[in-house]
Amino acid sequence: MKTSIWRYLICFLLLFVIVIAIRFQSSMGVCGEQFDVAPKAYSKAWWTCPIEINRHVRKVGNIGGQDLIDVASTSDGQRFWVLTKTGSIVTSEDGGETWKKLSEIGVNANYSSLAISDDGVYVWVIAGSKRDHMGDGTTQLFISADGGHSWNQLSENLENFPYQSHVLGVTWNRVLKRLFIVGERGSISYTENNGLTWHRPYQPVNVDSAGALKQIAFSDDGQIGWAVGENTVLTTADGGMHWRALDSAELEGKSSTTLILSKRLTLPSFNSLHLGRDGKKVWIAADNATLFESQDGGRQWKVKHVEAGAFFSEILFADEGTFGWALDTGPGDIQTIFETNDAGLTWRPLPKRRGFRANKLLTAGGNLWVVGNMGTILKLRYDGSAPEVKASSIAPNIVDISVDRQSEKAWFVSNLGMWRSTDAGDSWEQVFEMKEQEESNRQFRSFVSFDMTGQIGIVLGNWRNYSSRLISTRDGGKTWRELLLNPSNENSLLSDDEKNIPDGFILSRNGKEVLVYTHNAVYSSFDSGLTWSSIDNEILNNVNRRKLAGGGFCELPYTQGSVGDVQIWKEQVEFLSSPFCTLVKKANADKQSQSFETRGGARSEGLVEAVTNNPLFRNTEVLNESGHGWVQYKSKSSYEVSWLSLTKDGKHGIAVSRRFGYLIASDDSGQHWREHKVNSDAILNIVRYSNDEKEAWLVGENGMIFVSDDHGKTWMAKTKYHRLPPPFFYAICVIVALIFLINIGVIPFFGKNRQVN
């Protein structure tokens, strides 16, 4: 009897252990950054971290992947509003711990900024177009009187509303109950009745030549205000009723340091400002990372140069003025957040997060909040600890893919590196990181291609500290080496001369023939890249390499009969292919050039140029409005595409449409095309056939991978994120199971039958 009780008690304790383990592991957060390499097997992190499958598409929260462009909060830091690029509102009511979609404004516009009343009842959103050579910019103002749940657009016929200029900054003066806006043509406007009527307390003398005002801010008492912009600094002491412009002499003459404007006749361009709560502390960010600081309301100024060439688009400080941050929006998609913990005396850059671009900073609730691309919201504490990800849908922008169905190996390259799959694309692991471009705005595409065996492969990408680097493998990706076009010069591919940087490559199906093209040369190899020869420059001079770069169609037979659009398709193929194939034959007359594969790394803009400038795809059908029948596409004379892939026999073709989220496919050698929808809101990049041409693979932004086994008619999402318990949980389960089986007698205890003398 006692034995039975003990057994029941042990079973209960084992069940209790399992329940505790389940609850504990389910509450554990994932380890490391999204694009970090997985922990080494059997390390401490490996035992204790949850297992992530396809961590590169890890998502946090459920607010989607739209870019977030502005954020505001109540003074207590408990309620937040975030504006997306497309006009959606995301909110939090628990101090930023959880986020949800609140509403959509529902108007197609270029949204830029928002402001809220101090109680969060009224929310204003600004949208519009910038001033350009076609004319003045415009402004659209949307207002919500219920905290952002519903929206109304203010009429353009409102009295004195500045619709003839684009608004760049908006703020709410909570003491005087005035909404201020600033923008192009250097004017300041405000309303006291939620936008029904508008007043303009400041307007430059020469409106047509005035620079834009970018930001406006007020002190806590609502009386002291500052506004900055292009060559302009304005200040007010009466709540914005009257404004005074500062000139270069005033700033320079009252400086307590020796360098500010260096006898400039005009002020520099000011991008952002931060005004202390008492109105005495003022920080202004100017061009070239120059920070102007005043501790006495603008009577004396100090200057600080943080980093040469930086562009500070935003600066802000915590309430006491000790901790501060500045957002440097560099070239392209590169940006850096600088931090100070000594009131601006010294600044240091914060570590960058791969794939993340910050758009707006906010201090609230004793924390720094950062919103940016792909639905990302970060929370940073003032103590310098690692940021907490409160929401994110960051994923790689996949630009090329190679799939070998026989070995089930697949590879893709993206803006964040290269990944490999050994299970036909179900799960992926990172192989290489890719260098982000910080020094050049030059557009660059990455390509990956493997031969029919899946053993020989070439990748073009930004690897380690070099741009446009070719690497190859001859053992299915186990080892990699750099491909040098000129082995006698070890730096031939790493030259600073941009003309020598590879633009693309084409790999033959047997993996032996390789062709690499640069801005001023074309190189060919017949031994998988071990040795190279350059193609005669005289031949190159007779060929347009931008059109040549779109090649890779040499395998398409030209002898088959054709009528109608097929003939046009043939002409387009010959337009791209014939010069390319002829070039290879002329350059290697002593060797028989083999066909180069369609799926090689063709320079995308060359292909796009040739496709869109030719009358292709006129026989294209799209679904009718009911979705149950096909009608001729009549929007334009031809259907525009951005990428085209063909099977070897030329019978099947799939093209990525310029219509967002669509492709077109043909099963009759291009005589007819039909449009098909892909169930994704991401931008489509490239479609490729697998090595055996039985599947087509489609890749794009947001880590999107789709596969089709019917030549593009239907598509299935391939990459999904899964979080599994950490290995220690499974170890506990095994131990508990063994104890349970021993307890009930299924497994005899090793000492149970021992005789005792």
C-alpha cells in the first residue's frame, strides 16, 4: 500500500515538473539578434535558447511590416500613437509593451507626421507632396476627435490654410491650445479651432526664395518657441504670436567658442532642434553634424562637430538634458544613432541593427523609443543596455535564388547575406553575412547560380570588407574561395576603380563555362573560374553591354515556327542573345562555347530595359472584375514586366509583372500569357526555375519565397517561422519519462532485485 502511494506521489511530482517546464520555456524570449548565427551545438546558449527555424523571418508583435514614420505619446508615457507610411495608425495603451493596429485613414497620400493633444483625444496627421520643378507642394490635413479611431479630411477651402506649400513639421502647444505647422516657403501657421481657420504669424519677406522650415517646438509654459530650417532660425517669447529671425552675425558674435560660422554671410541649413522644458536649453542640429547649444535661451552659443560628413536629421534630449540622441541619416539606407550621456560634450554611435533603418526618435516614460522600417519599434533605456524589440517584421530582401531538387539544396542571396537550405527550402541557415553599402549610392544586385549537379556554384555579393566580390564553391558549399579574374594580381577584383567591379556573371549548366562582365571588360573561363581570358576590346566596342548584360537566353531555340507575338518574342530574344553568344564565339574561336544558362546572374536593368522597350506580351489576359473569366489586358499596348525566366526548350515562361503582386505565365512558347496573383504584399524580385525545371521559385522582399509546380499558375509560400522549446526542455522530458517508466515498473530498477545478506 505504501509503495502504491509513493508511486502516485512520484507521478504527481513528475507531472508538476513537466507543467512547470512547459510554462517556463513558453515564457522564454528568443536569444540573440535576428540575423545572428545560431549558437554552437552543445554550448550553454544552445541548451538554454529556444530553437528557431527560419529565424531570418522572425516577427515580433502583430502590426505588419509597413514603414513607421512618426510617433507621439501622452506626457505620462503610457499611450502611444505611431503613423505608418501608408496612413495606418498603430497604438499602445500600456507604456509601449504591446502594440496593435488602431485604424486606417483610408486616403492614398504621402503621409509624413502626426501630433496629438495632451489628453490624446485629438490626433492630427499631415500628408502631401513636396515642391518641385512642376510647381508648389501641397498639404493634406486629417483630424481625429476620438483618439485616432475615425478620421476626417479638412477641406481645401478652409480660410488661410496653407495648401500651396508642403508641411514638414507639426506640433501642439498644449498650454495655448494651438496647432502649429511649418514647411516650405518658410512660413509658420497655426489654428485654434482644430483647423477651421488659420493664422500666419510669420512669413519671410521673399516667400518665393525662402527656404523650408523643418521643425517647431515650445517650452512647457507654451510661451517660448523655436523653429529651424534651411538657413533659418526663428524664436518667439509670446506663444508664437510674433517671431524673430536670428542672423549669422548674432550667433557668431555671441558665441563663447571660437568657431561657429567662420564669417559666413548666411546661416547653414538647420535640420532639427530640441527645446528644454524650461525654454532655456536649446540644441540645434545643422549640416555636417554641427550641433549648436545654448543654456540661456539663445544668448550664448557653443558648437560641437560630431562626425565629418554626417547629416543629423533629428536631435533630442531627456528631460534633465544629460542623455541625448541624434539621428544621422547617411547616404542610401545607411543611418546611425548617436548617443551622449554628458549633456552633449561627447557623442558615440550606437551599434547598428542589421536590416533596420530608424525614421523617428521619441523620449517618453523614461525611455528612448525608435520607430523605423518594416514595422519596427525599439525601446532603449538610458543606461545603455541592449534595446528591446517591441515590434518588428524585418526580413531579408531576397534578390536571387538557386534550387537543386535532386540534392534538396537551395541557396538565396539578399541584402543581409546568403542562406542555405538542405531540405528543399523548408528551413534556412545563414552562410555569409553581406556588407551593407555605406560608402556608395551605386545600385548593386547580388546573384547566385549553381550547375546541374549542385556542386559548382558562384555568388556575386558584398562580402566582408569588399564590394562586388565573386566567390565560388566546388563542393556544394562546404568551402568557398574568391574568384580572381587576373590571378597574377591578387587585388584585381578588389580595385578601387569602379570600372573593374563585376556587374554580373553567367554560369553554364555544366559548371565549366563562366562569363563575368564589368563596366569595361568581359572575362570568360572554361574551367569553372580557375583560369580566365578577357574578350577583345574591339569586339566590346561594337556591343552595347547594358543590353548584353540582360543575356542568358542562348539556349532558347530559334528554329521553331512562330506567328504573331511569338515572332516578336523571338526578335527580343535575338536582340539580347545574339550579340552575347556571338561575342563569346568570337573571343574563343579556338574553343567551342557551350550554351550559357538562362538563370545565370544577368544584370537586371539591362534585361528590364530590353523587355520594357520592346512590344512584348501583347497577348496577355487578366481576370475580369468578377474574377471568373479572362479578358484582354488593355491598359497599355504591351504588358510591362521586370524579370523574365524561360525553360530550356522555350515552351514555358514566367515574368515578374510591374503590377504589384502579379506575374504572367505562358505555356505555348509565348503566344499567349495569363496574369496570376501571388498571395503576398511584398515586392517581387526574381523568378527562377529549379535545375530540373519542374518547379519555379519566386523571391522578393520581406523574406518572401514562393514555389510553383505548375509553371506559375499557383504559388505556395515556402518559408515559415517556427519557435520550438530549447534543448534543455527535451532533456527534462526524457529524464522525467525514464523516471516514470522505472516508477511503474516498465523499466526495472537496476538495484531492485539485489539480494541483501
